[in-house]
Amino acid sequence: MNLRPKLRSPPSPPAAFPPTTTKSAPPKMPRKSLLRPTLVLSSLLSLLAFYSFVLRTPPNYTIATSIDAVEDRNTLPLQRSTKVRIYMYDLPRRFTYGVIESYAAARGGEPVADDALLKYPGNQHSAEWYLFSDLNRPSGERVDSAVTRVMDPEEADLFYVPFFSSLSLVANPVRSAAANATAAPDKTLYSDEHTQEALMDWLEERIYWKRNNGWDHVFICQDPNALYKVIERVKNGVLLVSDFGRLARNQASLVKDVILPYSHRINTFKGDAGLENRNSVLFFMGNRYRKEGGKIRDLLFQLLENEEGVIIKHGAQSRESRRAATQGMHTSKFCLHPAGDTPSACRLFDAIVSLCVPVIVSDYIELPFEDVIDYRKIAIFVDSTTATKPGHLAKLLRKVRPERILKFQKELLKVKRYFEYEDPNGTVKEIWRQVSQKLPLIKLMSNRDQRIVLRELTEPDCSCICSNLTGVRTTL
């Protein structure tokens, strides 16, 4: 209740009391003024209001103390930018530009004197290059990003490790042990495994890694096999992955990690929603034969390759295949997305930027940015058991009315930017937004890790995000 009195003019004098009669001449009685008690009451109310204002702390006001004045790195400052502060390690060259150079050299490329002239090879795991490039841009160009790069690690909330882990995986000119053993002695071979271990040897010497046991470090390992050699050593960190197909429950989870979209490999459809030139019912082009997780593909090929209006082709990665895939996706109503070796693949994102309604047949798929995208509005989900019933999938899709397909396409137009890495308001911005949201959990886990007593557990109590799997002992 507001006890401050309202300001007003002094009250008018009260009306005169009626005269009283006496034996002598009837003198008039003096008027009894109420002004003095009113002033007293007003003063009391003013004092109460003053003490109420002084003693009551407003919600957004904090009285500074000597403790508050010292900024503790484990405590959020009282007043600070809403952007999460991220420090990008200046890694030795071998882990960034050196990986590009090794990839090119293994394929007959000529040495380049200036790193700025090195070209990162386009592939579906290009997110590592886009994030690295984004943090190297001037801060003025990174408008509305959820993170801001700091050059002093002492100021950082998070630490980004820009190792090109996916490109490193495919940089080896020969992969098999037998081929390595018979290679010419003078030929320098690139080893992804040795590079991973060298990275961790370098990183584990950094005081910022040791300080919080890696919880506040961010790694990108978009290829399902990226960082596989050292995954146990980085599992505390925020992992940027495309799915959890090759990761164990005690290594990754939706709570601490971020799902990334693959870079789409076909050209974006430039037109508007519409069915005029989309004559095919369903399109798919990709490898027919996959490993255990992708055996559903061969079954779908058998069921669909003779269906009218369905185009399903076996094809490996090549320029010609991408041209054919672009033509097929841009002229089809629906695009099939079956699981590959792991639950996700780049064809889902090719379909999205093509306005070709994805038909997802992958029972364990995780999808990027689901806090802002409702995939039910842009895709059709069919479980693998239902999808492999003879005649069922094609019949299901033919029943979808044109109005419904147009509605899907209009929603695809709305969310398409989330899957465009080169769009300043697109994928990279969304990835950093998701990373920034992990900070409260990271602080919780870092603090918890410092005080928890080492326990003997037969299995994780709830994955790696809330059990002491690091072996840290509490010390005084």
C-alpha cells in the first residue's frame, strides 16, 4: 500500500460554531481550527512513506557489498550483457587450416602459401567451417548473435574448440591398416586418430580445461565417427552433433548437447509454394545399401521402385548425382528420408530447402531446433514397420489432398532459413542460440563436480549429465 500522502492545498477553515448565550453581552467564540491536527497527520504519513521507500528494496535494486563488488567467475554478474561470452582457442595450425591442407594434398592439390586462400571442401559436415568463420568475423557483423567472442579467456563463459573433426576423419588418403603398411616410406600419411589424440594432449594442458573438467568446452563432431578416438575424454563438454547414432548414453544427451542440421548439398528452390511443376508423388536418390541402421532402405527400394509416380534411385555422391537430385526434389511433392547408417542424413535438409515435403522413416531420429520448429507441420512421419507394409506408403501419400501439401510447403518456406548456413539469420545463429542455453546447466554441473564425493556406481544414475563419471575427488 502506498503510504505517501497526496499533495493538496491546506483545508479551508471550518464553519463557525453557533453562538452560545450568557448573562452578559454574547461575545462570539473563537473558531476552533483543524489545521494543526491535519498538518500533524500529514507529517506522520510523509515520514511513513519515506521510511517505506528507504527500507524497502525494489525488485531490480541490490545494495552493493564488498562480496558483490568482486566478480566471481562462477557467479553471474548482477548487471551484464545478455550475450554469452565465448572464447575460441587459437589452436595450433595442424588442427584447423592444416586439416584442409592435408585433405587437399591427399587429393593431388597444390600447396598454398596463404591460409586465407585455402578453401574448405564443400560437404554435408561443413558446420565446423561456418562456426569457425563466424567467430572470426568482426563483432559488428555478428548482429543479434546469442554469443559474443571475447579475446581474454578469463572473461569467458564458454570455450570453443575449433578442430575440424569431420574433415579430419576423411582427410586420410588411405584408411585401412593394410594400405598404410604397404604405403611408400617417403609418403606422408595423415592420421585422424593421431590428430585427435594430439588435440587432447594439447587441450588437457590448458588451465581452462582443468578448471571445470571440460564442462564449459564446446566441441563440434558432426560426422557420426568424428572424435571417436577421444570421445570419452570430451564427453563432459557440449557436443555439436547431427545425431546420437554412434554415441553411448553416458556420452551424449539432448540435455547437454546440440543437434545440428547437415549442410544441404543441392540448390535451394527459389520459387513459391505450388504444385504446378511437381508431377512426381515421391522421390529418393541415395545409396541403397547401408549398414545395420539403414537396412530399411533396401526394403523400401523393393517396395517402391515399381510404384507409379515414384522415383527411387541408387546413387553415390557426385556432381551428376546432385544435379539429378536437385531436379527430382524440385519436381516432386514428397521426398523420402529413410535412416542411413545413422538415423539422420543430409537428404532431409535437401528436401526442406526444396519445398519437397519430407517423409521421414527413421524411428530414432533427433531433429535440430525442435524448441522453435514443429516438424509435424513440415513433414510426415511413418514408423518403419508401417512404411514397409506392401503398398501402404504410396497409398498413404496419394491420399494427401493438394490443400494439405500447400500448407506443408508454406510452413517449409517459414522455417527454411534455419537450414541455410550462409544466411546471416540462419543456421549458425540458431546453433549459437542453442549453445548459449546450455550455460545454466554447465554452471550447475561444474559446481557439482567440485564438491561431489567419488562414488562407486555399477551404471550411470542418469547419463553423463548428472553422475560423477569423471572421477573427480572432493578436496579441501
